[in-house]
Amino acid sequence: MIKLLPSSVINKIAAGEVIERPASVVKELIENAVDAGAQRVDVAIEQGGGELIRVADDGCGIPPDELPLAVTNHATSKIESADDLFRVGTMGFRGEALASIAEVSRFTLRSRTPGATGGAELVVSGGQAEPVAPAGCPVGTTVEVRNLFFNTPVRQKFLRTPQTEIGHCAEAFTRVALAHPERRFSLSHNGRTLHDLPPTDDWRSRIAVLFGQEIADALIAVESEEDGVRLAGYAANPTLSRANNRLQYLLLNGRVIRDRSLQHALGEAYRGLLLTGRYPICFLRLDMPADKVDVNVHPTKLEVRFQDGGRHYSQLLGTLRTKFLTTDLKPVERSSDPTEDEADAGGSSELVNWARTQLTQRRLDASHEGRAPATPSSAPGEPLTLRRFTPAAEAEARSAGNPWRPAGAAAAGYASTEQPQEATSRVDTPHDQTPGGGAPNALQLHNRYLVVETEAGLEIIDQHALHERILYEQIRTKVLAGALEKQKLLVPEPVDLSPSEAAAVLENQSLLADLGIEVEPFGGDTVLVASYPAMLAKLAPAEVLRSVVEQLVGGGKAPDRRDTLDELLHMMSCKAAVKYGDPLTPHEITALLDQRGLTENHHHCPHGRPTALVFTCDELDRRFKRI
Ligand code: ADP
Ligand code: MG
């Protein structure tokens, strides 16, 4: 029999979607205060929010007779028709937050409108409303939420420690406070002030009080406008980065969103400026007419759907690239070679040079594919001065446009035109011209570096970086040819994952199969590993899968198959390579050095770090002041 659900059940279902934990309550209440035009919002939390969340504002208030409506599902003052959904300008509009919160807590709403002589109060306990009563209170609204989830024990069980929950609450607070620097916000936990943010018209100072001066000082302002879409804000100098993408704040029309495509654009803009595993820091606002975006695709509006996502992708990428080009970013690494300081006199750094190379490459790629380059750049014919110690990212720059380009093409496209002859021959020298033929005169230092005498001088090799690079090339070739050796497990191994991890793994089943990792669903969030790459035999299958999962769901994940594959190849070669600190036998050293010549680009490891430093006798003589 089909029955209409009672409204309390409907509200509980809605509550499950919108109110996941105390932080969700904090978010909804602060957003309501902002929508009400509050200039001051004070948030007080006790015990991670499980005990109390109080949000007080000085906004427009709610008239006493509308208080019951405020806690009724689908009651909102913010939109009137379905059409309005496409021009939402407020943070809320679904009219379900207060109803949901009141369903799963002991809830008090106290409010007074500006003209009124007094205020009124509504108490709702587990969805049961009491009559509205008069109350003495200042103009504005105060919402108190006590004993969250007291009547939904399952939810309550999932609450973490107060410390964890307050962390999430503070993040929710930060997101709104970041978007509204002109208003005053405060946050306290168990009576202790965590934030007290003075109003300001300077976004950077709001960022500074929220995230610290070091970050604020490293920010580079960016700005652009294309077709009514305005991008403005800050991207941090690559000298400052993080191990995850949590400091990437993207605001769309005043609301923090997460968008994988735009995060990818950001990663691309910093490609080569940061080592693998490091994430850029940014605070960017994207403002566009509300009808260019659908914000009604996610219950908490964290994700949105753009009408023209591709455009915003190129705008973000182009704006940052152009900015990095004209900014003398601090180099990632520097050589103390005096001749290079002269090259610096023109004010251009390694990174600027690198960025130029990369842009030129993108244009070449773009014109080969018959489309216009997305970003402006320096003139294509402009001479490029690459430094002796090439910047960390230069290898990537040359392969960035098309990582699968065959070796010959890469050489033909670049070596002759963009790399000074001298540098090319110098780095290639040791393999071909080592005294004594095949067995190079090499020495292992501290189980980390190999020092090799070359005809021109000497070379210091990072053993891990070189091996990783070699393996990367080898696996890539094999994977592309479908010939990677895999190890079948006698008994497939179950691995427990989180729901999103399991989904990501199964979504990429065929890609993983190409890498020799065969996985199958095993019910719930468990997957079975049936085989894994033989080259990773020294690792446990579960460990291999977990590393893969990290790449698949980790921040900065690339959306297309090719990039994902590339990241997985990097991960696998890194895991399989000899480690920094591994002692090597003379035989292993010889083998490693011998394989060097076979790789397409052995000067840099796949992370973009150099695998070798070269010192010519000339240079040594100069440094010892002989010449
Ligand atoms: P929504 O924000 O999606 O409209 P809510 O359930 O969060 O839905 O709020 C319902 C209504 O209650 C709002 O539309 C608004 O009219 C009113 N309201 C909620 N919080 C406040 C507040 N802090 N100040 C003034 N009005 C409020
Ligand atoms: Mg709301």
C-alpha cells in the first residue's frame, strides 16, 4: 500500500541529507544570518557542538507570526517560484535547514525585527513545536541548538570527539567568514575565543587573520574578466604549498564550492612549479550571473553545475599562467654559478623561463591540434634562455603538452631549438663517454648519491630519482603495449575501503587492469584484489591498492583517464625504485647507470626533480678560483 509519509518522517529524511554533523548546523545557521543581512554574527559552541551550538546575529529578524513557518519544511522567504532557482542570490533557498535541525535537536529560535517593541521565541524539541511566546531580546535572531541528534541515536554514534567536530565547525565558520570580510564574525568553543574577525574591506587582511600572516604575505593577486565572469583573488607563490588541497578556497558568487575541474585547472597552472604531492594555496572568487550556474544539484550546495565549465577552466588556468609569467616568482632551487646571476640581471627567473617554455609548448600543441591557444604568451620566436641547472620543472614542461609523445618527437621538437647545445651534450656525456667503456667510474655516497667521473667533469646522481625515472619509462612503455607483467594472487585479497574510495576503485576498474591491478566488488565497501603488478611484488597487495586509492580520490586528482594513468605510473615507479638510503652493490650501480641512456628523459625524475647535477671541470676551476 502506498502511503504519504508523515511530515516528521519527511523532515528526518531531509535532516539526514542536510545535517550530517554539528558543522552542518553551524554552516546553515551562519548562512541564514548572512542572508538576513547581519553585520555581526557570533557563534558559540560547547563540546564540539553536540551539546550546544548558538548563532546570534543582528540581522533583519523574523516577525513572531512567521516563526512557525521558519521551522516548516520547504518554507522560505528567499525564492517564490521555480524560475527563481536559476537566479539564486542568497546562500539558502531550500527552506529545509531549520526544519531539519529542529527535527533532530532541542531547538530555540528567538527573534526580533527592527520596528518591533519586543521579540518572540519558539521552542521545538525533536520536531515538536511549542506555542510561540514573547521574549525579551535585541534586534536580530538567535538560534540555539542543544543535544543534537538526541533522538537519532544512529547519527549520534557517528559523532567523533569534540575536538574533531569543532575542527569541522571551525572550517564551516571559516568558509562563510572568508566570503564576507565586511562583516564581523566570532567563534568560541567551550567559552574560549577561537576567532574574532573584525570587519574589513581588504580581503587579504581577512585571510591573514583566518590563515596567518605567512600565507597572506605569499599571496599574488590575480584578476580577470571574460564574458561577464569575474575571477579575482589570490594564488600563493609556489614557495608556499601544502601536502593536501585544503587551502584551496574557491568562492562562487559568495559561497565556497568544490569543483574538481577547477581544482584541476589550478593544479595545471602550478604544474612544474610544485613537486608532486604538493598542492597550491589559493583564495579565489568567481562571480557570474546566477543563471550561468545551477546551485541546486547538491543538498549542501557544495557542488554546482556550470553551464560552461570548460570556459571557466580556461579562464582560471589562463589567468594564473599569465600572472605567473609576469611575476618573478622565487625559484624553487638555485645554483650559485656566477654566470647565471648575470642571466638574472634581466629580471627573469628560472621559473619565468620555464613558464615561457611551457606556454610555447602549449601553443605548439594547440596549433598542431588545430585550435587556438587558450592563453596569451610571449612571442613564439622569442629566444629562450634555459639555465644550466634547469629548473625543477623543465622536464615536465617539455612533456606537459603530451606526455605520451614518442621519444623521437620530443627530441626533434626541443633539444635543438630550446636547449643550449652545451647543456645537452654535457648531461648526456657520461653514459657514452665514460672512461673505460661500459663500467663507469662511480662511487656511492651515503647510500643516496652516485658520483660519476665524466669526460667534462663530474656528475652527482640521485639514485632514487634516477631509478624512478627509468622505471617510469619502462612501465609506461609496457602499459601502453598492454604487456605489463602481473602477479596473480592465489587467494584474492579483500581490502576494506570507505564508500567513496570503493566507488573510485570500481569506476576505474579497467584502467587499473591496464596496470595489472585486477579488482572486483566484494559487497559493501570491500573490494577484492585478484592481481597486482609484479614489479611491486615486494609490497603487500592491500598496500598497493591503498596507494592507488590515494591517487584516485586524493585532492588534485586529474579527471581524465590519461592523467590518472600517468599519476598511477608515477606512484608505482616511486614505490618500486631503490630508496634514498638503500645501499647498492657495484653491480646494481653499473646496471642503473647503464640503463640511463635508454630512457627518454633521465635528467629529471617523474616528479620533476633533477636526477643529476653536473659540474664541469671548467666550473670547478672557476669555483676554486683557478680561472
Ligand atoms: P532557507 O535559508 O533555505 O530559506 P531555512 O530553513 O534555513 O531555509 O530558513 C527558513 C526561513 O527562516 C528563511 O527563509 C528566513 O526567512 C528565515 N530565517 C532563518 N534564519 C534567519 C535569521 N537568522 N534571520 C532572519 N530570518 C531567518
Ligand atoms: Mg538557510
